[in-house]
Amino acid sequence: MEVKRTVPVKLDVPDERRDDLHATIAQFNGVIRIAYAILMGSQDARVL
């Protein structure tokens, strides 16, 4: 039996780079929405 585990990792982000991290997360989430919409048969990611 295979067991997958997720380990949380705390990031130590300097204050001057926090905006960069948030921008990266926002971009990643947008791409995930598009991929999900395509996989579910919708070409419009705004339906999410």
C-alpha cells in the first residue's frame, strides 16, 4: 500500500520580497483555474 504525505514547509520570505511571492501565488492560481476549466470542458476560466 502506498501512502502519500504532505509536509508543510514554512517559508522565510524577506519583507521586501513578499509582494513577489503573492504575485507568484496569484499567477499560479490563475493557471490552475485555466487548466481546470479546460479539463472540465469549458474554454472560459471565468466560470470558476
